[in-house]
Amino acid sequence: MTSRRRRGLLALAVAGLVVSAGSAALRSGGEAAQPPAAQLDRALGATHPAAIVEASLVLRREERALRSYLAAVADPASPRFRRYLGAAALGERFGPSAAQLQGVRRAVEAAGLRVSAEYPQRTALGIRGTAADVGRFLHTSFVERVDPAGHRYRVPAHPARVPAALARTVLAVSGLSTKPLPVPADVPGGGLGPKDSRAAYNVKPLHDLGIDGKGQTIAILSFDTFEQSDVAAFDKAFGIPADSPAVEKVPVKGGVPVPGSGETEVDLDIDVIRGIAPRAQILNYEAPNAISNFADLFDKIVADGRTDIVSVSWGICDSGFDAHPDRLRIERSIEAAVARGISIFVASGDAGAYDCQRFMPEDHRLTVNFPSSTPNVIAVGGTLLSVRSNGSYLEEAGWEDVLGNGGGGGGLSPANPRPAWQKDVPGIANKFSNGRRQVPDVAASADPDSGWFIVVDGKQSSSGGTSAAAPFWAASMLLIGQYAEREGAGKLGFVGPALYELARTKRPFPPFHDVTRGGNRYYNAGPGWDYSTGLGTPDVWNLARDFVAYLKQRR
Amino acid sequence: MSAAASVPVAVPGRRGAKNTRRKVLFVFGAVLGLVLGLSVLAIALAKPEADAPPCPPEDPVCGRPPVDDAPPLVSGVLWKGSAAGVQMEYYPRIWKVVDQDAENLKLKLDIPGRSDIDLFLWVRAVPASSKAPSALAQERVSDLRGSILGLEEDTDPKHALLGPSIGYVDGDVGAAYSGATDTPQGPGSPASVLLMAATDGQASAVVSVASTFSDRHIFGLADSLLNTFRWPSQPAPQAAPR
């Protein structure tokens, strides 16, 4: 095979530990619920009573009504198809009443705590106070621990309980653990500059029409931050127009003051988007690294209402996490985003079909990455891209590096059912199907050998991983949204159902490169949908024209 | 009379009335036809475009985006294993050829400024009719025992080789081994080996990758080469006018 590839330096060894497992819906996972790997961490003693602790009260909602609404907005046969709600309307319609919320606020304040976060979509209420006061309020206490990497964190000593008086309004408590968990899904590698990716995936015709992201906004969900000087250096190196909007930092839960170990990931996300949609306004929603902050980031994006496209390149191994309150909280925040018509593109992970192996090398179970495994996002897998001598598309293979334990994440969710719209395309019903969510939905170049050029700390390098594929898809869909608006076709909304519908039928402009070679170390790529590359990779110009026709047909 | 009177007689007045009725009927029919036609037209115009036909079961790909016919980009050096009709691409910037012939390619990783990193890749491909992958693998283990002392299968689950494949063809054999380098003073540094063997039905191939480097992620560098391995049964990418 011939291809464009430049191998960079060594693949990074990423060590980590799996997330703590919860016990019951009305509880928050306590220390006793930690899986064996977490027991490798060392206890430091009780948290000081005056230490400040934060938590989230997950609010009850009209569950059946919301489920029905979410099904309807994704169902072309429903009169409510694609009729999305604003954040406030969502909260009023499905969340607790204003009086109930007031009751919770009063109880929180009476306990000596204060409400630290509240969202119009009424998914959760953030609370803050001393460890002593929060512990009393939630019937628990806190302990300090340190992991083998030296990260100090806090967990509840035993599962927290919702105060009995609030049980009719509050479903669960989340966010009590500050253990850093989400890891970026990127790997060092080499290859694609903006012109290369635009040529290979046929983005250029959109640029030629002036569709370059101008007037559009896209959000990146981050657990780290970046240096503006790196963005400027990337712009200069790759000819991004000087008048492109500066990337805006949106701090959540205090934000991230200085770049840390995840800086490369943030730079990768920004640079990939910058290369595809150079004039788009990029918002980097950034929060400290903790699993529960996923939900606050999503909630803030939904509440702000500034964008309909979100890129996520962080995740954790989806195991032992099924009933954890933090998962419940995150999934509700994502559901609110879908009800608002937001498309969230999530990297499917970089360890192939064995996602948890990235956290524990001896873990050989078939596992997927969360939150790409949730049904209300678009999960993005990885490929190795090869191009022709003129830069145009040649072929792709599902990304699998069997010697380096790398590959695009894919498989079956352990917890979530398959969404109604993930159906009726060749390959989707297969010998592994068990009624659970199947990932990924789509894919793009992620193998380090066809990685993406970036600038980190002033130096050009390159990086791969599905965390390059996810922002690529998000940025491409942003351009498609801009094109659809210009063509009078309306807004995209949540694109998951549409992608499957476009793949289901013959289109005048075939939108997907079906990847039939390679795999992800367990599942092979093949004709139609597969666990390595989903529906395939995009011909962006074709997808744009198909989307416009699709939207016009369903107005 | 009555009978005669009952005989229909052509009366100019009656005949005119019949003509009028015909005209009325004709006009009514024409108007009705027009109304129906307009209705059908209105329905046709108002009706959403019919869904595109579903992908036929025999065509799961359901259309591919057109691609042009420019030649593939070649950025490395192509080795052709003529004995079995296989090929593989490597990058002379970091890989040096130790030995090669119609069946074998032996490469050594040589990253400038990183003499502490060692990695050896050995590929052998023969016609499938002459040897099965398992036989090739056994021979390779014997060969390696000549240079790596105490070479035994490594059963530590942390070192397991999951989903072995060569050039995206699933491996019949895949295992990790460990031993020690052979030095004049006796056993030297610990050495790790990953070994895979596969066949596409026309060719059989075995690959071993060996290193004394402590970080096993070093083996990932060989993935770049193995993913370029092309079997005789694998068709070249198709070209079609855009």
C-alpha cells in the first residue's frame, strides 16, 4: 500500500485508573465503591472540616414526557420532528417547578451552604460549602487520597444521601469526587495540514463558495487550556486569515488557569477546527479535570445558547460506571443538549475495541469509551488515511495498531440502549448486536501515521487519535450548517438521525467513504456500518449538498 | 293514436335541448377534468419529494463519492516480496535495511540521536501453498532462539498481543515472547518479542518485532510499516473520474 504518512516519535504511555463505581441511584459513589485499581491509591486522611467542597444535586424531571419528546424530535414521522426547545423552555416544561426549586434553595441555604450553579434547563443545582456542612447535609464525610501519579483528590468516605425532605425534587448527588479522570484521546503522529485535510475530504468546494465558518460558532469541551500564542503561530504557519476570530476561553467551575498535561489535546482540537473552519468563532469551555465537570460543561454550553455544534475529545473507559450518579448527571445534561438541537461530536477512544486497556494494560475486556457510548452524541472513530499525489482521497483503513495497542474505539455500550435512529443501514444489525448502543457513528483520520499538524508551546508537531477526528467532524458539520443556512434550508439540529437516513438511501452525491479495510483490533471494518468506522468518513461537499436536500424535504 | 303519439318524433325544440344537455355535460366534464387535473398537479407540487430508493441489499456500499485518478502518493520505499507477491512500505529516514531478498526483509530502527532505542523488524512471506502461517511462526521462533537466549512465551496479560493482524488480515498466530540478548559474557539485556503470522490464502507471512527497550510502546513504531503490507489478494484502490 502506498500512502501519505510520516511517523513521529514514540507513542505516549498513558496510565490511569478506572472510574469509581456507584451503587444506587440515590447515592453518590463513596470510597467503598472504588474498584480494585483505585485501591492502589493511597489514603491521606480525613478532609479538613473547613475545606471547601462542591457537589451537584441532580434534579428530577418529567422523565416519560422528556423521553417522548426526544424520540419525537428525532422521528421524521412526528409533527414535532426537529422542533427543538430553548434551554429555559426545556427547564419549564420538563424540570421541577419554580416553587420546588425555591424549596431546594431554601434547604441548601438553611444548611449553611450556597447554590453555586443553576441552569435554565433545570438539570442540576450546584452547591458549595465547607466539608463539614456539605457532609452533614448529605449524610457523609470526606477523605483525601493520592494516586500513583501524585494527583491529590477527595472522595466521600461513604455514599452520600439526598436529604429526605428533598427526595421529591432531587434524584441524586453527583460530583463529590475530585479524582481527575477524563483523558484526552490523542496520540502523537504526523501528517495532515489544513490544505491536506480539506483536499482529502473534499472540503475545498465549500471554501471556494465562501463557506468558511464566518458568523458561525463552535464549542470545544476541555479539561485543560491553551496559549493564544500557539493559535497565532498555527494561523501564521498554515495561512489562517489574520482577521479570523480569536479563540475565546469560557471558564466553568473556575476554569483552568494555566495549561497542564492536556494542553496538546486543546491545541489539537483548536487547530483541527481552525484548519477546516478558519473563520468560525471557537469557544473553549474549560473546567478542571473531574468526571462530574463534564455535566457542568455541557450545562453551561446549553444554557449559553451560543452554538449548536460541540466537539469533545475527552473520555473514560465505560466500565463499572452504569449506575453512578455522575453518569446520570452527565447523560441528563447531554439529553438537554439534544432537546436544544445541539450536535455533540465525541472521540470514540484510542485503544480500539479494548478501551479500558488504556487505563489497565491487563484489561482485555471488549469496552468502549464514555461519553461517546451515550446514545445522544455522534461518536467519531478513527482511520488511517491515504491520499493521491495531488492530495485527493485515495483510501482509508480502520485504525488499528496491533503492536502499539492503538486503534479507533468501537463496540457496544454496557449501559445504554441503541437509539431509535441507529437502524436500517447495511451492517448495523450484525452478529454482535445486543440492543445496546453501537459505536462509532462515523470516523475520520486518526492513525498517527495520518495525524494532524498542530502547534504546541510554539513548536510545530503533529498528533492523531480520534480526538482529531471528532473536531474534524464538528468543524465540517459547522460548514455544512453554514451552507444549509445560506441555501435557505434551515438549521441542522441534532444530526445523528439525519446521518443514518442519508446513509440509508442512495443519494445523488454519495456522502460517505465506506471504509472496508482495517479494524480496531477486534472488530473488522467492512461494507456498510461497522464497529471500527461506523458509517464511514465524509466527502464533505457531497454531505453538504445531501444535507440541504434532506432539510428542504423535511421542512 | 295513442300508439302513434307514443312514437318519438323528432322535434326541433327537443333536439336543441338534447344538444344543450350534451354541451352542458361536455362543459361539466371538461371543467371536472380541469379541476381534477389541477388538483393532481397541486398535490404533485405540494407533495414532498419522494425518498431516495433504499440501498439494495446487494449494494451495501450504496454509492461511493467519486475520486480522481491521480497516482497514489508514495512517501517511503516500497519493498516487493516477489516470492509471494506481497509488498510493504518503509521509511529510510528511520529504518535501515539489515538484509533483504525475495522472501525476507529485515529492518533496524535508527532514529538520529536515539541510540538507546532498538527495534528490529523481520518480515518473511512465501506462497501459501508452500507453508502455513503456523509453520512459519515455528521456524521464526527457532531462528530467534539463535540470538535471544531463553526465549519463551510471555504469558503476562500486560504484554498480551490482542487482535494480531498483518496488513489488516487477521493473524492465525499472535504471541509475546521474552528472553535475553546473547552476549560474549552470557545473557545480556532482557529482550521482548512480538510475533504474528497470517495468510490471505495466496501468501503466508510471519512478522517478528524485537526490542530491548523498556517501554513496550516502542513496538507501535512497527505498526506504521505493517499497515502498509499489501497481500496479493488485496486489490489496489479503484479510481473513477470525479
